[in-house]
Amino acid sequence: MVSDSVALPGRLPAGARSTAAAKLAPFPDARRWLQLGLAAIWLLDGVLQFQSMMFTRAFSQMLAGTAAGNPAVIADPINWASRLITDHPVATNTTFATIQVLLGLGIASRRTIKVALAASIAWSLGVWWFGEGLGGILNGGASPVNGAPGAVILYALLAVLLWPADASRDDARPAPFVAARLVGPTAARAIWLVLWGSLAYFALTTGNRTAQGLHDMVAGMASGEPGWLAAVNRGAAGLLNHQGLTASIVLAVLLAVIAAGVFLPRPLARAAVILAVVLALVIWVAGQDLGTILGGGGTDPNSGLLLAVVAIAYWPAAVRPRTPEAQGEAA
Amino acid sequence: MMIPAWILDIFAAIMLAVAALSASRLAIGRLRPDTDIDAAHTLMGVAMAGSLVGSLHTLPNAVWVVVFAVVTAWFAWRVAAEARAQGAAVLGTGHHLPHLVHSGAMVYMFAAMTTAAHGSGLGMGGAAAGSASMGTLKVPTLGFVFILFMAAWAVWDLDQIGSAHLHRRGVARLPQVKVAPRPAVALAAAGPGAGAVSGSGQAPAPTTAGAWGASQAPAGYPGSEAAGRLLDPRVAVGCRIAMGISMAFMLVIML
């Protein structure tokens, strides 16, 4: 669990501070835990890329499908990449899998984390375009339930927010949450607003607010999934049956509340973050079937899990300057 | 198209390397606190290589199920002993927990392969044709949980490798053992502070990482420098990382 507080060196002499830091260094802080979570997800993605199906034409056809409805300037490169993968499935897929495994291992290692995070940003942007068709945000198919704005772009976002550097060197004014440590609280809150605000918008697009839009989306996930997950899908689909408009409005309101939540005082901001985590996990399980990994063919855990990780990075910490006595106890 | 055979060959080679390293540690290390871990890695490496490449097949899958059931029971006992000695919190970071899960995953995988063999009439140990001959996991949710654990523990190990914390985790939390008759050799092989663990149960003071390296090897011990390096705890952790990723790979292609 992420630490509830940000401990600070306080007014210790430089020598004592470095000694105490050296004693504490081996155990990860909140940001390091989140980096390790990101690394584990990249590693999972890389291993999933080794599935048999990924070496078949089905994989390239799946990628080509993301071109549909997109402008030509977006769709044409997707189709080119799809043809390339069709012609060289083993070489391309093995490369993809290896890259993702290395990204996971690179982020996990303290020596290579910066290189790996930078590479993950470039890789994520490429996959977001060539593999996810920009998450469907330009073709009208995007929905918070089906993975908008594209799971892989959230990897890039996390790589930025969790970058191992701090914008402020002022110990007296630490970042109020992990995501603000590099970009600062204002920019971090703006990113949050854009992310969750756009999800609220996508929840209200035409395809999502039809009577059976969300029902069909969720019901269609059950095929091939284990019994318990298919039962969850059927239960959720039953609740959404002919309730598409109402469900879309409720979802959009929840997402809008979350989007505004980080601008509120700390107790309310914490409530918004908790709501974000819960909603993301509900979507991940009931709407995304854990990325359809259990049914075979999933290449990643989809966006729900990543949204939850992003939300945790915004958990408002209780800032308390560390006293020399406290450091001695911690050490 | 199934998974290309050369990819399976690479993973099998990695497993054989892990088995060889672990067997070497067993051979030169005498009785150490983590002897059971090296033995388990040796067995797992051989078994997984055989399941990935048919020509490396050794024992029938049903035999491997029994072997790893015993190994699982052993590590369950070790984890329980750790929890009794140091509290339930040790379950999150304990020395033997990952090995318990790895052993359980081996039972799970080989049980699935045994079932597939009965169903298809195919011989086992031949995954060169791809995942079809390895069977399909009957409870994919459990397989997914194992995969998540393998990925999470691999990145945790990588984060900790080389740090002082790894050293404390690898040495301080080892349960009491009776060392071999050559105390100087066995104590040095078990790492600095092992005597304190055996004698008083107190954790040793943090020391520099890699303290099981050449400088700590006993003078006069045959091949002491190489042996010291081989007995470095980071070698065992490296083996565990490779084992975890390879197991996750096998579980994924059996989903």
C-alpha cells in the first residue's frame, strides 16, 4: 500500500541527512512502489505477447481492425504495420515481446530505470497509434468501458508522472502527491482533469448512450471467459439492459466528479481518488474482463488496471517534516 | 502457427543454465541455509526444460507432480516456520514465500500436462510443437494469479538485487540450521552474520551487498574465489528471476 505520508529530511545537517537516507534507501517509497507496479505490468505484457495466437494472422488482423473509422493519415500507417506483421509474424512478434519484457526489467532495475521509462514512452506512443488506433478516440468507438483512451497511452502517462526526479528541491514544500513530484501539482492536476474529463465525455458519445450500447458491450465479453467472469458479465449486462442512457449519464457524472476531485480539499480529494480506484477496478473486471487475458488473446490488462494505478499516484499524502528523532527511529 | 520451436529452445536453455548454476552451488556449498532453494531450482530447471523441449524430457509428468508436491509441502513448512519465528508480516517479504509459490505453480502446470496427456494420448515433455502438447489450464484464473505473482516478484527481486536490504533479507531471516562439520567453511559459505542467526536468532548488522563474494571466501578452500562468487545470494536471486519469468511464460502459453 502506498505510504500515507511523505517523510521529509527536515532540518537535519547535510551529513546526518545523507547518513539517514543511506540507511533508508533500500526500501521503496510510494513512487518506487508505483514504478515497480508499472514494471510488473510491462513484464506481464511482454509475456502475454508470447501467446501462440500472437504468432498467427489473427494478431495482425486485430491490429488492422483498429484502423477502421480513423482518418486516412492515422489508418494508412496502421494498415502498413499490419501488413508488415502479416508478412513477418515471428520476427515482429518476438521483437515486440522482447521489447516489453526488457522495458519491465529495465524499470525494475534502479540502474536502468530512466532509460527504460524513456523507451517506454516512445514505445507506448507507437503502439497507441499502430496497435490501438489512438484508442478509438477519433473514430467514435471510444468508451471508458472498452478501454478509452487506449490502455497503452496510460503507460506513457505513468512513465512521465513516475519519472525519478523532483521538480522542487524545497524540503519544506514537498509535492502533495506522487504524480506531482516531477511536473508539479498544477500540471499534474491538469493532466488528471483532461484524463478523467475526457472519459466523462466519451461516456456520453452517441454509441455509448443508446439503449443497448453498454449492455451489448458488456454482454459480448462473456464468450470464452471463465465461468465466474462470464457470470459477472451477465449480471452487469442484466443491470444495463435497456438502461444505456441512464447508465451513461451516471457513469459520466461519476467520472466528472472524479475529474474535479483533485482540486478539492484533501479529505474530498481522497474520496475522489478512492472513487476513481473503485470505478476503475469495476470497469476492469465487469467491463474489460481483466483485459480478456483469461479467455486467451489478451495482450495487456487493458485500461482499468492502469487507471487505478494512475489514481493511486494522486493519493494526497499527509506531509509532515521529519524530525531527527523520527529519523533515528525509522533507521 | 504455434510458438516457434527456437523460442522454446531459448527458454529451455535458460532453465538448464539455472539448473546447472543451482547444482553447482549445491555441490560446493555443503549444507547452507538455502540448500533447499538450490535443490528446488535444480529440479525445476530440469523439469521445465524437459517440458519445453521434447529431447530434454526426463521423468513422466505424473512423477514431477509428486516431486513438486513434496517440494511445495517443504516450502510451506519453511514459510510457516518463518511466520512463527518472525510474525505474519514475513509472509509479504519472506525468504521462502516465492519458492512456495513457484513449487505450487509447478504442481499446477504438470498436473495440467498430465491431464492433457491422458486426454490426447500424446507423450509428454514435447512442447516443441507448441502449446497444444502442453495442455490447457483448467482453472485459468489460478494460472493468472500465478502469472501476476511471478511478474510482481521478479520486478521486486530486480529492485532489491544488489541492495543492502536484499542482503538482510537473505541472511537475517534464515531459520536456524546446523552447519556442516567444517565450521569455518560452512559459516563463510552461509554468509556473514549466519553464525549470529544460528546462535542467537538476532539479525546481523547490515553489511555491504555481495558480502558472500570472493573476499569472504575461506582461505585455503579449493576454488574459494569462484566458489565465493557462486555462493553470492545475488546468484540465487538471479536464478529466481529467470525461473519466475520462464514459469510465467509457460503459464501464459497454457492459458
